Amino acid sequence: MSVSIRDVARVAGVSVATVSRALGNGPVSDALRAQVEAAVKATGYHPNLSARRLRSQRSGTIGLVVADIRNPFFTAVAHAAEDAAYRAGLRLILCNTEEDPAREAIYLGLMQEERVSGLLFAPTRLTQKELPRQRFAYPVVLIDRTGPNSAHDSVTLDNHAAMGALIDHLVEQGYRRIGGLFGKTSNTGVERRNGYLAGMLAHGLTPDYREVAPSAVAAHAEATQWLARGDRPEALVTSNSLLMTGAMKAAREAGLRIPEQLALAGFDNESWTELVEPGITVIEQPVEEIGRTAMNLLLERLQNPALPVRKLVLGGRCIVRGSTQARASMAGVA
């Protein structure tokens, strides 16, 4: 007789959803996780049997479609999601759209052909607009991007507030001419741009920003021209780590000292941001939590399709480093 996840739940004295969270490394206490693991051993349960019995009755495979795997944010999210899938006995198919709607459509077709049990999805901006009218044959959890009328579960960062926190910090440090460099192909870039605009206007400052493809190459090309102008900004914020890489390269090629001649701040607490000198001020996103939570939402949706739509908005943490040193402490520096 096969052992199911319900048997584990009965022996552990908890709900099926709690067992899914515990096996998927979800938000449960250490004591409860130990209780579930003891029940797994007692029943002889194997997670891969669970995958065959998920309510979708599909392949036991989860799709993960991201916008740009070169972006360290998506790399970290994919790692966390894959780990949670593995713990639940599920396989993961990873596809990278390069923010290209045509490529994205091909991969969504692939998900249908593979009869995936569910999908974790970071849609392009074009597809995101169509989400309220789009119907999938499997449950979908949106990562990093969502919409007010979306019928899908989602896990996102409060991008507007996070960018506003960077602007507040720069203003407190004495900066007034603050430029912005934003990705133009995703709603994440748009939300961070809007947070920038709101922050600048709240402080009575004049916005000055550029929108580019979300790549280091595009950011480098745009920043090279921008920083060569006589009215270049005193500080520059970017909407992701790839744009920061391009902007920083342009600043160094222009011979600008950071932060004396150009302060820098952006998103994603990548290891290099604290290894360079000076370290870069960033918004740290809870990437592991985003990936893990998205997978747990999907597991719960598979177990109970009737759950109400859940939209989880997580906060970021501003990590202040030398790239945004106060202007008052640099008086007299050109």
C-alpha cells in the first residue's frame, strides 16, 4: 500500500499544507519541522510519491520561467525555488526569456507540452498586461512581477518604497541632483522608476532619469554619454545590479571618483558590491525568501485550488556603504 502525504499529516497531527511547507523548507518552526520529518520516517513516505498525487494530476514537474538568468536576482531565486521543489519531490524546468515576448511564448508552449503541474513565472511587461485575460492549464505563481487585476498568486518586493528609501537616504546625505537609470522592459523597472519620481518630488527635487534595456552593456553606453555632460548628476541610482555594473564601469572610465564626484546606489546585495572600494549602497532583496515562498504558494495551490488569490509583498533592506558618503564630509572636493 502506497503512503501518501495525507498519511504523513495524520501521523504528524498536522494539516497537509503544513507537511508541504515543512518538506518544502517553508515557514514552520524547527519543532514542527522535526515532527513532520519524524512522521515521514515512521510512515516510510517518499516525496516523489507526493508529486504524482498532487491535485493537478499532471507530471510532477514545475516550470520556472525567468526574465534574465544573468541577473543575479533571478539566479538566487531559481536556486531557492529548485531547492524547495527538490524537497517536495518535484522536478524543475528552467527557461530564460531574455525579456523577449516571442521567446517567452515558446517557453509557455513548452510548459503546456510538458504538462507541468505548475509554473513560477516572471513575465515580460507585454505578457504582464495580458495576465488578467490569460488562462493557463496549470496553477501559476508570479515572481517579482504582478498586476492589480491578476488572478494569480504572487511574491514581489515593495519596489516603490525601496526606491523611495534610496532617495531619502541620498537626500539626507546632502545630494540634490540625483539621476536614475531604469530597465524599460519590466514592471519592476517601472515601479522603481515611479518610486524614484515620487521620492524626488516629495523632496522638491527635479527628476532626471533614463530608461534602457536591463543589461550592463546598455547601462554602460547610456551612462558613458550622460556622465560626459557638464550637468551630470551628483548621485545615480539604478534599478538592478546589471545596470549598476554598467554605470560603475562608465564612471571609472570617465575618471570620476566615487562618491566624491558621483555617488552610486542601487538594488541587489551582490558579493562584489561590498568588495569594491568604496562599497556600494544597495537595497538587499530577500531573494531566498522570494523563491522559497513562491514554491510553497504553488504547492499549497496544487493541494487546494480553491484558495483565495494571495499577493505577498516583501520589504527590502537598505545597506549603506561608502558609495553614498555624506557630501558635507567631502566639502571642497571637486
